[in-house]
Amino acid sequence: MSDTSTGAGPAAGEREVPETAAGPPRTPETAAGVPSTAHGSTLPLVPAPGGRGPGPRAPGEAPVLGRFLARAAAATAALTVVGALLGLVRDQTVAHFFGAGGDSDAFLVAWAVPEMAATLLIEDGMALLLVPAFSQVLARREAARRARPGEEPADPVREFVAATLPRLCLLLTCAAGLLLAGAPWAVGVLAPGLDDPRLAVDCTRLTAVTVLTFGITGYFSAALRAHGSFAPPAAVYVAYNVGIVGMTFAFHALWGVRAAAAGVAAGSVLMVLVQFPFFAARLRRHKGARGRPGRAGTRRRDRNGLPPLGLAVLAPVLVFVVSRQCQVLVERFLASTLPAGSISHLNYAQKVAQMPMVLSMMICTVTFPVVAQAMADGDRRGARLRVERDLALAALVVLLGTATVVAYAPQIIEVLFQRGAFDAQDTRTTAGVMRVYALGLLGHTLVGALGRPFFSAGRPSWYPAFAMVTGLVVTTGAGFAVTYHWGVLGIAAANAAGISTTAVLLLSGLGSRVVAIEVRAVSLSLVRLTVPAAAAGAAGWSAAPLTGGALPSLAAGCLLVPAVFVLTGRVLRTPEVVHLLALTRQRFLHGH
């Protein structure tokens, strides 16, 4: 079993990731679990008795969270929470030193560069392309070893890295150079309403390096996750935010908000460094034959089945990811025409409101290689069951978080940001925007969770791009229609409407195109979960003003909202809540 905390893995000759495609055997002690949303069948979530890892999986059995995936999820969750907390510290630092005004707006215009690069090159684009690709070459490596035991055939993983990583670095270096030279034009497109764009141009040039460093980070992350190592990829945002906070504290008096932009560049380099030793160790562990093939070697690799990464595969992913990130660019464009500070209010509200989504998406981040492996093995039933359960778990987490955000938005913003240049009026405005943003959190989570299965087979699919472009059109049209009358609240509402439209299209289209999920059953599951979430949010909203002080009120809410959510779910016998409670009780009794 690979060690997700150290990057250590199996010895040479053993398969790297058998456990990501396997589940524990069914025994009386592993019988309780979360039901599949389609059929209500019980799916085990705990390892086999005796502390052993997952056993072999029969064809069609759902890949499940055995000991390996449970450890991977725990490591990812812990590092995700640390990274998110440091992200809040980063936002607090910028808010403290620069408030919500012209300087912070200039930085946030430049922030669009790493935001877009992170979505395209780390979180979605690179992962959607390379996790299935690495899963295929890992399967090919294992097949070659079984066919020729005792030999050391050419390692397809090394060949794939040699064929793709240098070209990727060259391409991204050119892109970063173009952005550096074209920063004035980029700022003019992103925020044409800025009175003085020079500061934003300086910050954009400082952040341009992230186009290269984020690309390398995303490549390393995809390779490590496909190998079953999840902790180093989860640690990248810890390193990133440490770099931003450190540079801002050290140089804000000398450079102003440019210090934060320089911190973005420094933090992005740390993201590469934190993963490089683990990535290099994976390549060194499998020596195999090496070489630098020419054209003939390239043709041999294609015939031997290395996954292609041509334009036909890249284009649908690029359009999907870029269209998703353009939601933010549309918001910044519209907000640049509003009073100074509007972009900052949107940014702070969005960052905090999306924390429940970030926590819910760690489930899909860990299990995406499982779905990709199941699709590579032809196990479509296993992939379907995995996707259905991921959707239910992710929706439960994000709806519980949505209820908390809606009920306690003013208290959250006051505790996190109201100090220094960030005053009470900024708190009120940001809290109002955050409540509106929260209405789209379920849509954001579903888009992230449903987008991955479309690309898990490693084949191009244009449907997700169509769904995302449709949602972007809704966001843009609604934004232009309501921003003049509603200001930043209208922009947030347009975002929620657009992303929810995309989520509905992806949910309705997945079952008939890639993974044959039961769309009706999944939809009913989501509707059932909204009832306890609404009750919990209403209870929190009513109770929030009754407790003196923002911090005590928020602390009480963190107990009240989950309690009402769970009690309402039990009273209504919501299956997802009931089975989650049963699983929690079982793990507590068995010491897992």
C-alpha cells in the first residue's frame, strides 16, 4: 500500500495503485455503509477485518473508500483545511494592509491570472487530461510486467513524461512571456473601468510566471494522484499561501500591493518545489529502459498505446475549463464599472462562500483516479456507483456549509476581515454578496463533481463545454441585465444562475453519454438534502442575532446548524443523513 503522507510506494514489480480500483470484501462487519443513490444497495466504506487493505474487486463492484482511500481522503482533507485557512490568512492580510479600495482592486485584477491558471493547469484542466492518461500508462506498465516477468521493458510512464513534460514547459514559458509583454492589453480587457490601470499592469506582470509554475504543479499533481499519492498535491496551496503571506508582510511597506503580487510568484515556485521530490522518486523507482526516441520512436509509442494528447483531446477540456473561469472574469468586468471596492467585496465574499465547496470537492479529487481506473478497466457499473455516491456525499457537505454561510454571513465576515482598513460597511456589503453567492454553491459543487466523469475515459467529449458555455451566456446576460439596478448583488445572483444552469445540463447529460448514472434518483437525492439544509439555515438565521458578539454567535452557529440539519434529516428519514449517521456510529464502535 502506498504511503500518501510520505510519497513512499510499493516496491518495483508491484502494481502502483491496486487499491484505488479495489474495495474491501463484503463481510458482516463491513455491511453497513452509504447506499447507492440509484438502487439503495449497501456499499461498504470500511476496510476488511484485521486491518488489511482492500481486497480484490469483482467485476462490476463499486470502487469504494477502503483503508487506502480513507487515508488519502483524510490526508487531503487535513491539508485542504490548512491551505484554506492560510488562504483566509492571505485574504485577511491583503484586507488589513490595503482594505477594499483601489489598491486591492488592482491586485485582484492581476489575481485573475493565477485564478485562471489554477483552474486550467492545476484543479481542472490538467487533472481532467492527465489523470486518465497516467492511469492508462500505469495499466500498460503493469500489463507489460505480467507479460514478461523478470525483464525490464521500456517504462511507458517515463516515455510519457519524456514526450509531454518538456513540450509543456516550452509552451507555457512562451505563454508567460506573451502575458508579461501584453499585460497592459490584458488589464484593459479584464477591467476597462479602472481609473488608473498602471498598478494593475505591474501586478499582472509579477503574476505572469504562474502560467509556467502552475502548469508544472498541475502536471506533478496529476502524476502523483494517478500513482496513489495524494498528500503532496494537497500541500501545494499550503506552500502557495505561505509565500504570499510572507512576501506581503515583509515588503508591503516598501512595494505596496505589489508585494502581494510578488508573493503570488514566490508561492507558485514553492508549489513546484513541494512536489518535485515525490515526483522524481516515482520515476526513479521504476528504472526500465530509457532513451530519447526520434520520429520513429514516437510512432512506436503511439502504436503501443500511449494515450494521445492532441488537439482533439485538449480542445474540449480547454473550452470547458476556460468557460468556467470566465464566470469570474465576467464578474470582474462588470464590477469594474461600479464604485471602487466592488471587485474586492465580490472577491472576499466568493472566497469565503466557496469554502464548503472546496471541502466537498476533496471527495471527488480523491476518487477521480478510481473512476478513471474503473473506466480504463471497462467497469462501467463500478464507475457509476462511485459517481452516484460521490454526488450524494458532496451535496450533503456543501448544503450543510451553505446553510451555515447563509445564516451567519455577517458574523463570518466580521470575524475574518473587520480590522484595519476593512470597516463595518465593507462587512455589511460583503456579507450580503456572500449570501447571494451561497445560492449557487450546490451548482458549483455539481459542476466540479460531474465534469470529472465526462473526461474519465480519456476520450474527448464536447458536451461539458457546451453546458459550461451555456451557463456562461446566462451569467453574462443576467449580469448585464441586473448589475445597473442591483450592483454587486446582481453580479452574484447572475453567477448563481449561470452555474446552476450548467449543473442541470451536466446532470441530465452524464447518464446518456459517459457514466450511466440514474439521473432521476440522483436528482431526488439532491432535493431530499435541501430540506434539512433549509431548516438548518432558517434556524441559524433566527438564532444569530440572539447571541452577543460575532465570535460567540458564530461558535454557537457551528453547533446549531449541523444539529438542526441532522435532526431534520432523521425526522424526515432522509436516507443520505440516516446512512451517514449509521456509518459514523459503526466506525466509532469498531475503532476506525
